[in-house]
Amino acid sequence: MQRTLRPGLFRRRELALEVIRSYSSPRVLDIGCGSGRVGELALEQGAGEYLGIDFSEPMLALAEERLQRFEARARLVRGDFLEEELEGAFDVVLALGLFDYQPEPERFTRRIGELTAPGGSAVGSFPRWDWVKGPIRKLRYEVINNCPIFDYTEPQLRALFTEAGFDEVELRQPGRAGYLVRARRAA
């Protein structure tokens, strides 16, 4: 059902899992992990270690319940990604659904670059302006809910990740309303 109604969510999850499977037992960081849905799949797909970070206590409670069976390989942190002390580097850093709401995406991509291991990858989803969905999103988020949202362009995404220290930036356009990015650091 979700694949039909919200195909972008399915496609970004599939890219994240594809990247995780491309490593042997990777260390995965999930920024804005929410209820842990992607974390659960990441651990099932072979993540050796999973760290989810979110500032929402209720979402982390759901994630804790969902990831309980992976207790030895999963850890959750309540905090601000830009401020929280996170030890070590990660093979895969996930930022799915995060950049829709970031007025300063450079700060986030810089921090992602700092935490991505040599040879590692970052995976992110980014909305782009679309004349069909764009006005509806602006009305729903900015006018009704007073929540600013942001759109991105291909050149902007390439610059964000290149300036953050990534050597290769692959963009996918799975639909009209957004981009998926896989950025890699040289080994």
C-alpha cells in the first residue's frame, strides 16, 4: 500500500538498504531515526552496528521497542545531531527525510562528512520543487503548520556533498518530487 501511495518513502528506504548491503557488517548512523523502521531493516540486512539519533522521546520509545531484539548491535541516542558527541566513524550515514526542514543544510552535510569513514557512504533524501506537489506541500507545511520547508537542485546537492569532503556524488531522481543522494568518500 505504501509503495503505491508514497513511492518516495519506499525508494529511499531501498537505496539505504542497497548501500548497507554493499558493505560487510557496516557501522550505520541513522540521523532522525524516528521509530526505527529503517534501523530494523538495516540490522536485518547485515548492519554490524546501528546508532539511531533523534530528538523525539516518543519516537525513540517506539524505536527502542522495535529494535529490542537487536540489543547487542543497536543503540539509540536522544539529542541534536549537530551537538551530540558521537564516537568513531561510520561506514554508512543515513539522512532520510531530514533535509526537508533544514534552513542550513551545509552544517548537516559537513557533520555527516566528518562522521563518514574513509570508503564510507552517506545516503540522503531531498525534496525538489514540483509544480504539482510543491504548492500543496508549501500550503500544508508552511501556511497551515508554520513549518518552513526547503527544496533542492542538482547543482546545490553536488556542492553540498563535495564541500563536505565526499569524492563522488550520485543523484537519483526516483520521481517528480525529489532526489536521492549517495555520496562516497575515497578509501
